[in-house]
Amino acid sequence: MSTKKKNVKKSDGDYKIGCSECGYLNCYRQEKSFPVFCPGKAVEPNDLANVTLEYCGDSDDARTGKAAAEVERLYYGKLTRVEEVLAFAKRLDARKIGLATCIGLIEETRIFSKIVKKNGFEPYAVLCKVGSVDKSGIGLDEELKIRPDSFEGICNPILQARLLDEWGADLNVVIGLCVGHDALFCKHSQALVTTLVVKDRVLAHNPAAALYTSNSYYKRVLEKGHEL
């Protein structure tokens, strides 16, 4: 299943007010009002109706949307993310669960693989370093390696996606792929992709902690011109 989107580029200095500036959030319950800049209200009625139709019927997108809504309704605040992934896979009638894992989270992947098996699914993990291609082989300078002047395999999300597709994965689960590598994996995976673990080496894979502490420990993220 593939849901490819076209990249939309804006000119320099073009800023569009979006949902993060909204103080109403009326789209959920319709108990207040919509702001004048609401992206949803700007959608033409026919366009909105056509998009809504994509969630109806028995198409892959419709089945996915309904499965996600059912898991949300039945288990909201009750199940862990691990359990929700399995509940979602069950409602999609998925049997083969592909695990796109980072080498740094291989132990977590081994545990999750056991859980997947125990729940009647067939797991298959493909490591990010699959193919074992040195970083110099794609033109990276030695100083851009973590350990210069030594063999250091590239992360290879395109090959991960290809191997899981060839295996016949019904659903792929991302476990800690690097920023950008996860994007490439999702782009090239033909199977539907969901995420179990988002990598954050500093915050024990809890990136939201930087948001919660943006006015204290990690206030540097709010500094204008913060060097990256």
C-alpha cells in the first residue's frame, strides 16, 4: 500500500498560520467556533466530501482509518503503544509484521519480536545496517563518520523497505530509525508503516521530553538562531 504525497515548496518568507496557532480546536467537538484562518474551513466542500469518501467502503485506506478509530475508541488510555500496534495489526488482518529496526535498539526489537510471535503474528526484522556498505561508498567524508578511518556501515532504509516488501510484510513497524532514515523508509515501503519507537539518544527515546522541558532544562530549543 503506498500513499505518496507531492512536496509543496513555499517561497522564502512565506508564513501560513496553521493549527498550532488555534485557540479553539473546534474541529473535534464543534462546541465553539472556527478561526478565520482555519485550514479545514478553507477546503472546498466538494474537496472535503471527496476526501471523506476515501474513508468509506472497503478500500485499503478505509479499512486502515476505521481500524485506527476502533483501536482509539476501545483502548484509549488503556493499552501501551506495544499493545495498540498489535490491536491495529489484528484489525487489518495482518499476519506478517516487518520490523525496521535501528542497530542501537536491537534488544528492544528482540523483545518486541517475541511479543509479536506470542500474539499469533509472524515477525521479520531487518537491521538498519543491512548490506554493510561503508559510508565512504556513498561519498561521505571520513570526518563525517562517528569513528573516522574505520569501517562504518551506512543506515540503509531503502534496502530495509525493499527486503521487507519482498518478504511480503502486511504491516511494517519502525523501531528507532534515525531522523531522515525513517522518512526514507516510509517513502519506499509499499506496506503500511507505523512507529513503535522514535529515536532520541539523549532523552531515552522520549523526544517529547524536550518539549515538556523547553522552558527549563532544554530552553535552548527556543533560542532564536539556535545553532544546529
